[in-house]
Amino acid sequence: MTTVLKLGGSVITDKDRAETVDGEALDRAADAVARATDDLVVVHGGGSFGHHNAEAHGVSTTAGTHEIGGLTEIHSAMKALNGLVLRRLHDRDVPAVPVHPLSAASRDPGGELTLPAEQVATLRAEGFVPVLHGDVIAHRGEGVTVLSGDEIVTSLARDLDADRVGLCSTVPGVLDTDGGVIPRIERFDDAADALGGAESTDVSGGMAGKVRTLLALPTPASVFGLDDLSAFLDGEAPGTTVG
């Protein structure tokens, strides 16, 4: 069974302090991944390593840059975070390997994403756990733009025909206006009143962006908090089911 799991950048970093890992949270996430029995593909967000650098250079999912300094700072920050995630997984004997989207992904002038999945599929078939991350990627006419972890999740889930999709967030699910978890969202309008922008710096759309991208998947996805990560990897559907 193939599972695509995203560890939110806000979960594994202190998103309001530049390039700062939340060590305790990252350890908990790595512990859960190490106990998983499914074939896993892991994606992690940028948190304080990616979003602050992207905002500083005015780069988003639609606004790009041709400045080599900006490209290098954003990508280097994400590679640094990726390295820290890999180290935690290697400490637990998880055969995790990095896959950097800048080297493979691109957008056409209309913004359509191309993210080849063959490398990821082959690594998984050979017993490795591919670990991808939000990044900057080539965008024809824009230089480079941001590729969010959520976009990576939906692209890979579709191309790999994933059986399960999970997004580990800082909240226990998609929350309604009273702060309760919405059990299921089948249309964006089902939760439109409750979905707002992220409170911290986020160049990739916050919870509203997550829900919109997940609704495009053929497979329902789960949005849940770190406390429910082990339950999800054990086959449960905690938090909010989207789709």
C-alpha cells in the first residue's frame, strides 16, 4: 500500500523564527514514520526555512525571480531543512533519500506543473523512502517560482496512484468557525466560511490552499495534527477527510 505523507512546515519548524527547527515535534514525526509499515513517500513543507526567504525575495507560487541570489537562498534553506529531516530519519534506520524538486520540476507559461514521478517510484520500489520538499522550480517566463509541498503531494498521489494521502498539520483537522474539527469536506463551499489565510508567513495558500488542492485528488485525503500521525500511519482516518 502506497502512502503519501506531508509533514507541514509549521509542524516541524518554528514558523515565526527564521530557520529554526522544532526539534521535539520533528523527533515525534520521525518516530511515527519509523514505525510505519506502508510504502511511504514523505513530503515536507518549508516552514521558517522556506517561507521567510521566499517572501524576502518576493517569490510565490505565481510571482517569480531571475535573481540567482534569491534562487540560491531559498533552495539552500530548503535543502538545509531537508537534511535535518533526513538526519532524524536515518537516526531511526529509515532508508530516507532526498529528492530536490528544483532539479526535476517545472511550470509552463500558464503555470501547469510537470513533476516526473518515475524517479520517486523507482526509489520506492527499491526499498527507499523518498523525501521531497517545497522548493523553487523553473517557470517559463518567470524564472523560478515556489512549488509548495501541497502541490507535490497532490501531483505524486495522482501519478503514483497512492492508496492513502495524509497531511500532518499544526491543528487537529480543518476547523469550523467555532474551532471544532470538520469531519468531512467534499466541496470547497462546505467549509468556505471557516477557511482563512495562515496567521504566519506562508507563500503557498494556508489551509484554504490545502483544501483546494486536495479536493482535486481522486483519493480522499486526511488532514490531522501531530498527535494523530501514528493513528494515520496505522490505517485510521483522523481529523478531516477531504474529498
